[in-house]
Amino acid sequence: MPFWSSKVSPGKAVADSDVENSVTDTGRGQASAKRQIGVVSAAFLVFNRMIGTGIFATPSGILELSGSVGLSLILWVAGMLIAAAGMAVYLEFGTALPRNGGEKNYLEYVFRKPRFIATGFYTGYVLLLGWAGSNSVVFGEYILHAADIEVNRWNQRGVGLACITAAFLIHGLALKWGLRLQNLLGVIKLIIILIIVVAGWAALGGALKVDKPHNFDNAFEGTTGSAYGVVTSLYNVIWSYIGYSNANYALSETQNPVRTLRIAAPLALGSVALLYMLVNIAYFAAVPKEEILSSGRILAASFFRNVFGPKAERAMSVFVALSAFGNVLSVIFSQGRLVQELGREGILPFSRFWASSLPFNAPLAGLFEHWVVSVAIMLGPPPGDAYNFILNVISYPLAIVNAFVALGLIYLYLNRVAWDWTPPFRATLPVVVFFFLSNIYLIIAPFVPPDNGQNIYKSLPYYLHCVVGWGIIAGGGIYWVVWAIILPKMGRYELIRETTIDEITGWESYYFVRRPLIEKKQQQQQQTSPVYT
């Protein structure tokens, strides 16, 4: 049995019509009921994941590391190009292999030797990263700022804990309402950003409560251009774009997944890219450079104070916090499904527990696992370093994974005929190579020591997130050695990946079973025994 099997030739795209033809008429209604995500919800899954707190919290850090307004804007453009290339790569894979799981499917599809190694490494990556922690921290900071309460280590994280717990319970107990709330918060988020953009235009015309900052005069004054500053700034920008592949994680729950993904992902990313540039211009039009550098993660609050006054600052801080909450909802929605997928395939211990959608038709166990890890990583770092550490410790392993995803697609391009790789959408080889090289740079450059005063951490080594990131990847490797090599030898069995087809939806699913070696030996004997007639 091949490592990856399909109803069509390996690598050939599965069109929506192929799926429909494999589903009985009586099952179509049930299949439709299982697929609750349409174009709008898919677009908001991407939109909500990307626009969390990055555009509100990271521009000040990017300006500090780059040294100038001009280089800061250039880095936002560079990050947008990397994100667009990444979206194209994931769009090609997603339309070719439209099922839950995201990059896990793509890595397993290409990297087949040693057996199941991609599965093992990716398992550690999924289980050990607390994606929702950072935006929960910023949610707490903005809520406390709105309430005019001094922020300290524990009240900020206490509010953040309430934020991520609420997101976990909403998606675990009421899936439909969770999706509706995500969409509503996506609309609120869009309104906030549009207010910033329009207010920025007014600020360019001089409509400010403070003196005009003139940040665009000598825009490149103060440029540093250090390798550490550039790469760390890019991490901040790319963090703001993380989520362009968010819809790929729930394609089995998506109506007409190929068509939906081709519309939703580019629509969401294009909208976000345009808004990000306009928001940055608005910040620089309304807030003096020195104030931006000192504002930290509450730059958006400073913007509203300078344009609308102190009362607006506190009111809009609440809406920025709601934006962060929408991102937390979107993140935990996707990560919970990744954990559930690992359970469904029999990769995790107690797989039935992790795979279950009972009793509320939601991956409650998977959501809980991500809640636990996110809370741990949110509470662990020292004061002042929590947000930056979480941001970088997530972005760094993501760059490693993205590099391998891009490398896999390059391999498919170079062996297109042998793999019969004919997906409905093609990213093109130059775009894939650009995405691959960008991630290689993001992997290597953070080890370059920072110039004096450029370390983004107050009390942590500048390279710590790189070490932890590689540790997370190594953790997946250790899991693979134990799960795929040591335990089978000790238990005298071999892991077999089998395929089933859902009678309702027509989609294939995969799961691992343990076949005792004695059965394998008996089968081999039967195959080699002579047949007498």
C-alpha cells in the first residue's frame, strides 16, 4: 500500500465534482450538514487569523529594529510578498489535497522516507506550540489599558487566561455560535482598521490633537540595516501575516473546498495586505517617531489619543482587545482540529479520545490540549518578554516547516510527470523558490548577534527562541523514534497506514493500525507457498 493513496492518481487534484460523484444521493444532505464553512466563513477564518494584534502591537518594535520609517515600510512590503508566496504554495497544495490537516498532509505526501518521519516531526510541532498565547497576552494589556489599570505581570496574564479560556469553551461547546462570533469580530476588526485608515488620511491633512509629526520627512533617517534588526523585523511582519493558510486546516468541513479556497484565501490576504500598509501610513502620520518607539504594544491606543483625544483612546482599546479575541478564536479553532486529526489517524496515545467530536460536534479534546500549552507558554516567560518570546518561538519553527513545504513542492515541480502532479491551481516554480529561500534566510539569520541595544528581550538571550524552536522540532523527532521505531520493536508489531472512505462525504481518511509481526510473517508465507492443483 502506498504511503499516500488517492481516488485518483497520486498528486492529481481531487475536484469537487469527483467528490460529489462518489457520494450517494441519500448522503448528500448529511455531507452538506457536515460542511458548514462557506466562502465568507473561510475568508474570515483567514482574515481573523491574520489580523489579531500584530498590526496593533508590532509596528513600534519594527521601527525600533529598522531605525527608520522608510525601511520599516519596506519591510512590511517584503513580509507581504513572502506571505503572498506562501499563500500560493499552500493554495496549490490545498486544492490538490483538500482535506483537514494543512501542512501535515503536504509534508507526508512528499517526504515518505524514512517511513512516517514527517508525521512524527509534525506531531511535535503541533502539540508543543501555544499559538493562542501571544494574542491573549495583548488582549489583557489592552483591556487593562482601557480600564486605566496599571499593567503588571499577573493581572495582564490573568485577563489573558480568561480570554483563551472563553475561546476554548465557545468553540468546544457551541461550534456554530463560535463561527458566528468569529465572523462578527472579523467585521468589528475591519471597522477598527478602516477607522484607523480614514483617520490617518485626516492626520495627513493636519487633523490632529497634537503637532504634526512629519515622520515622512527624511524617511530613511536613522536606518540601521543590521542583519539581526532586519530578520527580527521580518519575523514581526510575518507574524502579522500568519494565517494565510488557516482555511487549509478545515477543508473537510468546507463547502466546495477547491472553489472556496481559491476565492477566500487570495481575497483575505489581498485585503489584509492593503489595510496593513494604510494602517502603517496612518500611524506615521499621527504619532511622532519618539512616541511610537516608547509606546510598545499599545501604539494603536496612542494613535487614537492623538487623533480623537483621551476618551477615544480608552474606547478603541476595548475594540482592539476584541480584535485580539477574534484572533484567539480563529487560532484555537484551527489548532484544535490539527490535534483531532492526529487522533483520528491513530498517531497519538488514546487516539479515540483525541479524535472524538462528542458531545457537541467539536474537537473538545484537541481544543483543550492547545489551551493547556498556550496557557503554559503564556505564563512562563519573565515580565516584559512574554509577547516577543511567544511571537518568535512560534514564528521560528513555522519558518522551518514552511521551508520543507516549499522544498516538497519544488520537488513535485521537478518530477511533475512521475508524480502526475496536476492541481487546479499552480503557484509557479519561481514563486515557490522565492518562498523557500525566504524561509531559509529566516532560519539562519537570527543566529547573527544583534548590535548593541537591539536585543528584543530584556532578560533572555537573543537566540533563545531559535534554540527552543529547534528543540520543538527535535521533540517531534524523538516522538517519531519512540512511536515508529522503538515501540513497534518492543511490541513486535509494525505500523500500517490504512485508508477508509466516508460513506457520507466520499472523502478518504487515513489511520495507523498495529499489525503483529506474526501476521506479516504468515502473509509472506502464504504468498511464497506453492499452489498445487
